Amino acid sequence: MTEQELFAKQAANGYTVCYADGCPKKEQCLRWKVGQQMPDTTSFYHCVNPHYQNVGSVQCTLFRNSKKVKYAKGMMHIFNADMPARVKPLVRQMICSKHCKTYYYEYRNGSRLIPPAVQEEVRSFFREAGWNEEVHFDGYVEDYEW
């Protein structure tokens, strides 16, 4: 799938685009880049209100960085045999309390990608549970932070 097709698909799925021409951050903004790739065959989609506060400014609250980030995918093998028995249930409970059971299982089986901030949370949960070794997710993929 080309980048243009990916951007058009995201916009069709409800991703909000931006056309603030005078924005000083537009070249680094995912919303701007998606908007620039919209095909002329798409009749309507979600767009930022150009009159909304801070749109088109350095402090834009709707800015989304257009750099890809490294998502973790899966936690099926995150718990290993060397860990004390108390670590697994404690970490599982911390993730479920913070995100919910559904997200825990989706993160675990890889159906929901784990953003960098959540990866750090998971690592901190392991440290809180007493495990200070490296935490390894099943795999990694790069994608935009939609």
C-alpha cells in the first residue's frame, strides 16, 4: 500500500486532516501530510476547524508528529521462567488497572499495537514488581501515531 493510499484510508476511517497553510509546523504534522495526499475522488472527510484556538500556530493542540514510531507487537513471551512467581500476576493486574482487561489481552496477543508510552509503563510495572532485567516484547513495527 502506498503512503497516499494509507493516508486516504485513514481519512476515510475518520482521521482528521488539516489545511492550515500558514502553520509553522505543517511540514512535521501528520494531519497536514494526510490532507495533502487526499485524492480528488474523496468527496468528504473530517477536517480541523481553521478557526479553532491555536490551529496554525506553534502551540497547536491538534498537531500530530509525522515521524513514525516504534510500536511493540505482542506480549506472549514477556514473562520468562527466571522471573519470581509474584511478578506475572502483579504486572498483569497493573496493566489491567491502567488500561482494562480487553486492552491487556489485545496487547498480549498482538491485535493492538503497544505505543511507546505504554511500553515504558509496562517496563515501569515490571520494575515496581521487582523485576529489573530487560523486558522484551514479541516484536516491533514502525507506524504513524494516528
